Amino acid sequence: MTYIRTFEQISAQDVGLAGGKGANLGELTRAGFPVPPGFVLTTAAYRTFVQANSLQEAITAALHGVALSDPTELARAATVIAGYFAAGRMPVEISDDLHRAYLALGGGLVAVRSSATAEDLPTASFAGQQETFLNVGGVAAVLEATQRCWASLWTARAIAYRARQGIPPDSVSLAVVVQQMVAAEAAGVLFTANPLTGDPDEMVINAVRGCGEALVSGQVTPEEIVVGWPNWTVRRRDSPAGQVLADAQAGQLARLGEQIEAHYGRPQDVEWAWAGGRFHVLQARPITTPLQPRR
């Protein structure tokens, strides 16, 4: 399939093809970590869609003369651009590839996640700027979510942020990650070094019941667990809404994080879910805060 790469076909060097999120998921999968299966609709699909619908010219026109310091003007331009993407015709070769890949994945509920080529640069973090859609079922819904992911590359926030970082509008593209949904009983984030103190001998776990989107959106205050080296036992726990993870689970997650950090050679921010009696890795990215010397 021209526009599809499974996670097994992607490595950390494939950011230009799979975006930052897709490249990391491919790298984690190939390294043997417990990543839910999935595939990436590559940046080539985005560029083909944009070209087929003459969208780059339309985007340039929509942004012409817009004051990047004016939120109202930016929002107006972003709304116009989103309309272009929603009305765009999906090339049949892309929809056919996406259909086959979705059925090969099992055809059930999936997460459809944006994966930008300008994610988590050394001087900037783009995490959370593009869309994610959960519990998407059926080919038509996956196609619609894909176009909405592409459009989210051009939100007012994303346009302004890239402009401040000096990234030209015509240099960005977006891949789309399609991944089997995990029926999470608990989910959250693991920092393999303490992001507040920079202490590499402590890991910090944020955990919520159910899906991790409640944590990302700020709807729920997470349980925070601090575990310490060398045995990754619980040192501190703050459970404002009750205990989410048992001590043994926290230690198991920390040891998994230790393996991920060793693979990448630097401390990581790991998204995880607990389902079916085990942990699943949903993402990993470098911690960008200053850290103390490693243990």
C-alpha cells in the first residue's frame, strides 16, 4: 500500500514519513515494547490530498495579511482553512489504502491521532496542538477523522506557534496514526526522571481511572506516585480521588519505564494504559526539562 506503514515498518528515523508520534510508536514496537497494534497514514497522503485539492494555495491566501498577534484574525483564517479540508475530495488511492489497512487491523474501534513532522523539537514542543479522536469505528468515520486531523495542523494556535518558532507554513505536513483502542482500566503518564526536581533517582507516575484523555484535558486530578531507585518502591503517594495503582503496579510500570529509558538513552515521558492485566505503551518522548546527572 502506497500510503500506509505498519508500526513494524517504521523506526525513529522516519519522522518525515510518519511524524513524531508515528516514528516513536514504530521504534517502540520494533524494540519489543507492549504497544497496541496500528499503522500510519504517511505524510505522503497529506501532501497528495493537499495537492489534489489545491489547498496549499488556498492556505497561503487565507493567511495573507493576517496579523499573527491578533487572535480574532487568526481564528477566522483557521476556520476558513478547516472548511477547505472538510470539503476536500479524498483521492481514491488514499481511501482504498486506508480501508484495507483498517480492515487488516481488525476493523474495530481505533484511535485516530495526528502525528506532525514538527513535534517535540529540541527548542519547541508541539504536543497536544493537533487532534486526537478516540473510539472511532467504521471506515467512513476513520476517513472523516483523518481529514479533521489534517485540518488541525492549521488551528490558530498551531499557526501562531509555528510562526514564533520560525517554521515556514509550506514546510509542515501531517501523518495520521490509526491504532487499536485499549479498553483502559487506568491510564496516565510516567516520567522516568522527576520533572520538577530533575532527580534521576525518582520516577513520577500520574494515574487516572479509565482513559487517559481525562488527565490530558485536565478534567480529573490524577493520583501522583513517586517511586525511587534502586528497587522502584513507592516513596510518596498523593491520591486526591482514591488509589488508582497498587504499589506492585507502580513498581512494574517503573521497571518498564527504565527499559524504555535505556533504549532511548535518556529520560522519557511515557504515556501508558493498564488493560487486561498488563501495561500498554501509548507513546514516549524525551523529557525536555533540565535534569541532574544520571545515576
